[in-house]
Amino acid sequence: MEIKIRTHYDRDALTAMARGLRKTVRRKKSRRSRIVGVVLMVLAFLFGVGDLILNPGWKAWLDLGVAVVLLLILLTEDRVNGFLAGRKVLPGARDTETVFTEYDYTTTIQNAETRWSYESIRAIAEGENFIVLALSDRHAQVFDKRGITAGTPEELRTLLRDKTGLPVTKM
């Protein structure tokens, strides 16, 4: 059985990849970072409002601005991480074609081909349109389910689950 997938690493794919890492291998670290971010945002907001009431001035507005920036980062964390990951993508590596077989899977980009073993996968995440394979805390691969040219998403999910022995985390 062969399953073929074409994926374009665009903003949506990179955001899904970041979300997949956050929901799987970065789960504990992400939770801690979010708690610290929320605490800092609340403190900045409270200091800003307190200063605005007691001593209006530029410091109060600066504190409120910091609170707003922290809130925006917390709400768009996956997009920001996806954007930063997109800046590191090699030229010619945005369009990929991957073939999954019983023994391994091969990813082909513009002028290169890489063979991967299923043992290198640490976690699997699945969203509405994407499947993410986490290879480490900082590295992942994303596959667009809409780009499947041979096989079905269910066959791919079953193959990955059988070959890795890992559960598929919903994202």
C-alpha cells in the first residue's frame, strides 16, 4: 500500500505544524509559558489601571500597552510560531511530495529526497486539514490531507498508528 501526499508549506500549514507541536511534545512547556504570560498580562493590566486612576500618565498607558501585546501573543501563539518557522524553510522546500509505504516514508522537495523511518516519530497530531508528525521538540512535518493523491486520510492515520504505536492527538 502506498499513500501519496502533496503539501505546500504556507501560513495555514505552518500554523497547524506549530499547533501540533504545542499540543503534543511541547504540552507541559507550553502550559507553563501560558501561565506565566497570563500572570504577567494581568499584573501589567492591574498596574496600568491603577496608575491610570491614581497618577495618569505615560507609564499607565505603557503598562496597558504591554498587557495588550501579551494578550495578542497569547491568542496568536501558533501563528507567530508558524511565521517564525516559515522563515527557516529552505528555498525550494515549500512544496513537498511524500510517499508513505509499509517500511518508511520518503519526502521529495525540489532537488532532494529524504527517507524517514517511522521510529523517528515522537508524536502524531491531526486537525481538520492537516496531519502533523512531531520529530522532536523543535522539528515537525505537516501533511495536507486535502493533498492526498493516492489513499485516504483514514488509511494514513491507520498506517501511522500501526507503525509507530502512538495515539493520534486531536488539535
